[in-house]
Amino acid sequence: MRSAAIVAAVLLISGLAVAGPCTAPTVVPADGRIVDFDFVPQSASNFYQFTASAGHSYSVEVRQDYDDVNADVTATLSGPAGTCPTPAALAGTNDTTAADPALPANATRVSFTAATSGAHRIQVANANVGAGRYISVSVSDTTAYNVRWSTFGTFITQWGFQNTTSQDIVGTLKATTVLGGAGTNTITFTVPANSQIFKIIAATSPPGDISVGAGKAGFAVFTHNGPPGGILTDAFFINSAATVIVPSVFEPVRQSR
């Protein structure tokens, strides 16, 4: 009886967790934390929002907490220009629901790179006319940061990209020079499913996919349209004889898996 009372109390409390309307959406932090056990009433919509930064990549996941697989709940992501009561869907998103780890039919996961900064809304609609649904919502900033690259001396910097999923992932790498010059070089490429590729920044091309001249250094930022953990990254300084190989930090800092 005590266990039943606890369960009933938990369900009652969670039943009060209802997200706000389009004009006053519930805030979701874009660092992978989960807003859990929100109740979407029958034939109604909940609205959530997170603040995106232009040029960062994000993954948005909405799933039902404990119901059997059904098609009642749909999620629509909209950008800063969206207007209430039904903001238009954001263009350029990539559905990663079926990518590893695949989600069931009563869940949605999409990834995108923000074109503009500002509040992005998530509309979660429940089409069931007779039953409400409990859901969880999370947003991860999947942007990866390489704190240092260098072409000083005879060094190059090599970046590695491992696709851990069954779906091709498109990424963009921006290398910014801060020592020995200034400017940003950008390349966009596809990392095939379950595969690994490498990119190099060097004084010349070849060997560099990005060539910036000798005696330069800076940082790099990588964005992609895969799920959290979909791309594993690493980076190394390598001298011309490959006798000195030094790792450099290259990882996402605001995502959760």
C-alpha cells in the first residue's frame, strides 16, 4: 500500500507539470539536461524554447516517457522568426531518429546548425482525443571545440572524425587563425556511416585540406547534423618526420548522451 501511495503521489505531481502555451513556452537548457514527465493533454500542444547561438549545432529530442509505441505525439521545431499560435517548421533540419542509438516510433530527434541566434521553439502536439501523454524534452549543443592547432616549425595538425552511427553525417570545420595572422578557413564534408576520415591544416596544400602558411596557430570549431555522440573527434600536432605526435583537446562541451 505504501508503494502504491508513493507511485500515486509521483503521478499526481508529474501530472501538474504542463508546459506553457506558445506565447510563454517552458525553457529547456541547451546542454543535454532533460525536462522530464511533462504532461501533454489530449488534443493539445505543449511549447518549449531554448536559446541557440548562430553557427552552433544542436540536437533536439522529444520522447514519450513510458507509454507503449504509438503515433500520438509529434514534435515541430521552429526558429526565431516563428510566430504563434503555430510557428512554421524550421528548414534545414536532419531527422536522426533512426540513427544509432535508434529511437522508437513515439520519439523524435532532429539535428541542425543554427543560422541565426535567438529563441527556438519546440511544439509537442498530442493527437490522441482521449488520453494525455507524458513526455521528456532535451536539447544538446553538439558543437565541438579544438583549443589549438599549429603550423609552427614543421608541424601540421590532424583532425580525426569517427561516425558512430548508421547514418551519414555532414559536418563543417572552421579553423580560426589567432597567432601569425588572422582569418577563418571553412570546409564542409561528409563522414560516412560507421566510418572515419581525417582532415589536416598545414602550411601548404598538400598535405593540408586547409593551407594557411607556416608559423600560424589558432583554434577550430566543428558543427554537424548528427545526434549527440554521433561524431567522435580528436586532434594531434605532428612534425614532418612523424617522430613527435602531441594530442590537442577537441571535443563537445555542452552535450549529454
